[in-house]
Amino acid sequence: MYTETQQDNINKNNLKIAILENNVDAIKVLCSKLEKTIDGIHKLQADMSSILKLQELKIDVQDKENNDLVLEIAKNKAEFLSHSKYIRRELDAHVQNDLEMHDNFQKKLSEFDDSLEKKLKEKLEEIKLEIVSLRDRIIKIERWHLILLGGFILGSFLIVNSDKILSMLKLQ
């Protein structure tokens, strides 16, 4: 029926068809795998989109919390600065008051020291004068004491020796 050349051509064509069919079957398997991969990628994309939206929500919430914290920190910082300035003014006022009190105390203490020193010097002069006066009086008393003692001794001698003295006077 067919010539040998035709038969060879048919065989070659049949072989080519068989190879093509094998290739088509392989491509079908690859396409099936590719479709499964694409479906997996679509599912993964959907999951990633969900995760991304969730993360965006978390980031938005965190940003809001961070902004609230920044505002609160700024408010607290302003309050702290205000309080610290108030405390500093109060401390400065107290320190200034204490310095003035210290200066007044030092001045009064110095005045008291000067006054006390003056009074002590005056009292010392009075005591010195009193000592001199008492010494003069003691010396006068001692003189009188010695005079009286001498007079008493003389008187005693005269009384004791009056007989001898009278007899000596008569002899003269």
C-alpha cells in the first residue's frame, strides 16, 4: 500500500507524534504542578495579605500608643520642669533667707562679742581698781596691826617690867 519512502515518512511522523505526545504529557504534568504551585502562591499571597493587614493594624495601634506616650512624656516633662523651676525658686528663696539670717546672726554675734569684750574690759578694770583698793586697805590694816601689836608688846613689857622701870626712874 505505501511505498517504502512513504512508509518511512509515516514511521518518522508517527515517531514524532509519539514524542510530541510524550512531551505533551510531560507538559501536562508540569502544567498541573504549575497550577498547584500557582494555587499555593495564591493561598500564600492571601495569607500574607492577611498577615500584612494584621501587622499594619498592630503597627497603627503601636504608633498610636507611641504617640500617646510621647504626648504623655512631653506633658510630664513640662510638669516636671515647671515643678523643678518652682522647687528651685523656693530653694533659692530659702537659701537667700538662710544667708540673710546667717549674715544677721553673724552681725549680731559680732556686736555681742564687741559688747561683751567691752564689758569684760570694763569689769576687769573695775576688778583691778578694787584689787588695788583692797591691797591698800590690807596694807593699812597690816600697819595698824603691827602698830597695835608693837603697842601691845610695849604695853605688856611696860606692865611686866613696870616695877623695874619705876625703880630705875627713882634712881636717876
